[in-house]
Amino acid sequence: MAEKEVRPRRLKTASDIAKFMADYYYELDEASKSGSRKIAWCTSVGPAEILRSMGFLTYFPETHSALIGTRKMAEDFIPSANAIGYSPDICSYLTSDIGAYLQGTTPLAKAFPGIERIPGADVLVYNTNQCRDVQDWFSWYSKRFGAPLLGVETHRNIEKVTPAHTSSIAAQLENMIEPLEKIAGRRFDIDELKNAVALSRQCSVLWEKCLATASAVPSPLTFFDATTLMGPAVVGRGLQPVLDLYGLLLEELNERIERGEGVTEGPERHRIYWEGMPVWGRLSMHSKLFGGLGAAVIASTYCSSWIFNALDPAAPFESMAKAYSELFIVRSEDYKEKYIREKLEFFKCDGIVYHDAKTCPNNSNCRYGMPQRLQSKTGIPALIINGDLNDMRLISDEQTKTNVEAFIEQLEEA
């Protein structure tokens, strides 16, 4: 099948989001250099609301690793982590990030002039709802910085989130307060936490509405757009400016829908759901590949990972525990299948692509027969792409191109 050159329509709000991300990193850099603010490292679905309510600036290393992947620098850094004992088979977010630190460099220096290194940490806080790798990742930096390490151990393979699940997580969250007070040098204020949870909840609602606009035909948004637009939803939960940004983005997306504009000037013949991690070093390539074949990859499980409908400022600890336990990645196979089936229907998809990320088994849902089971139940064809989130040595661009072209031909013939 011949691939055509398509011209994407740029979202104006994307530049506002880029400025927000720049300001976020510059604020961290200034605080790290001057010591003017305490800095907490946090995993991307960790208790950021608690940290913000206690005055910490909050740094999310996963966003740094994604930037390493986007800038195609991971292969240069990973061997340094391998050399100190980290296996090439574990999370390439972890190995590329630690490798960059060992080499004394960061892609932030190129993206944001004046920043020379990642910020230090006064405390590191993780949640294993993503995987156990984050615990080892933060533990390494805890020893390196001589900073305290706090963590939440999450339940896995959850079919239905029960009070037993949430009460155990809520207790772990509450137990963090006393050590965080000592590190922050201030008392915990429940009203400030309620405010942070309220802002996070509003961010979640707006982000969900932005992603839902992709149900329109043609879609005003693609998965590849969303992977960069979601930055503030990850690093800015609990902050008012994020709500303003996503309000503008939602308005712009709805304007596209009213005009009947898709993401590109070309036709949208097929609507694809992406399951799994992005291939960060191939976002542009994959966007052009699918777009050139008349296929729009419009939605994903990944970008919905920062939708926390359970958050409730009236019950901050309990609702945070519930929201973190409802995360797709910790749910049972039956729950995941039901979730994806509902999304395929909502977004009117006629194909689904699974990314089997070599070093990210927790976010690869194609290894235990799910694609075959879902295709049998829905009749929607599936394609599995072999690759990785950061380590581009694990992906064959030619094989991916050939497989995607054959998949789109299959959809054309359906």
C-alpha cells in the first residue's frame, strides 16, 4: 500500500503547553540551585497531591525519561546503567535515566537552555501501582542523594476495587505525613490537601473531556498528539494553571469538531486504538506512517492513565487510594478486556495496535492472549508491534512499516 505525505494541523494550545513545561523545569532548576524550596521526587501516579499540599516542588523522573526517549538519546545512556549491574531487560526508563545521571548529562540541557542537570531531591516518594521498577529506581537515587525514601505498595490484578484495597492504601498515605512534616519543616494542613485534591480532580475531568473529543468523526486529536499534550496532567496535578491550559485545549478541539476538521488534511478512512506505551523515539515516524495510510490512531489506554474520577476533596486520603487503585495497569485481565472493548466502541475504532514493549511487561497487554480473545469477541482486527518505550535498538522500523501497511490493507479489505 502506498504511503502518502500528509500535512498535520497544529494545535495552537500546544505552544502554551510547551511553555508550561518549560516554566515547570526552570522553577525546579532554580530551586535546586538555590535551595529556596524543598523538592520531592514522585512517580507519575504517586501521591503528588500530598506533596504539593506540604509545599514541595514535585519532580517526576518518568517525564525526564520520556524526554530522553523522544530525543533518541537512550541508547547512549543505557550501557552506563548496564555497566553497574542493571539488566538490559529491565525498564529502559530506569536504565536510560540512571545512565544519563552517571554520564552527568540530561536532555533538559538542550530542551531548556541554562539547565545543566536534573534537580536534586529532599525526599523521594514512589507508588508501585506502575511496577516494582520505580521502587528500585528511586532507591538508587535515595542512596545517591542521601535523601529519605517513602513508598506505597499497591495491590495488583484487581478485578473490583474494594474497601479493603482502599483502606490499606489510605493508611500508607496517611503514614507518610509524619516523616514528610519533618522533611518539609512544616505541619500538615488537611485543608491544603483537600484543595490540591480538588484541583487534581478538575484537571482529571478536563483531560478526560479533551481525550473524549477523539470520538468525533473525523477526530480532532491523535494518540501521538496526546502523548505530548498530557505533560501538564502528569506534572501539574494540583495546580490551577493546568486547568486554564486544558480549558483552552478543550475549546480548540471542540472548534475543530464544529468545523469538521480532522488532524490532517487527508482522509480518515480508519480509526485505530493504541494499547501500550508509546515508542517515544518514533512518535513522529509512526504518526506520519499511519496518517499517510489514511489511518488515525485516535485513542489509547496510556494517555487515559491520568484520569482519576474517584478523587474527592471531601475524603482526600480514601479517594486518592481509590483513584490510584483503579489504575488500568493494576487491574485484572478480565477488567482490562472489558475496558478496552468499551473504548473500541466509544471511539468507533475498526482496528487496534498493541505495542509489545520489550522492557515494559507491565504495560504490554498482548502477551497472554488478549489480542486474540478481543478480536474473537469484537471482530476488530489487531496488530502487535514489537519494540520498546526508550531503547530503539529493540525496534525494526522496516518490519514495523511492513506490518502496519499489511494491517491497513487488511482493514481496507474488511
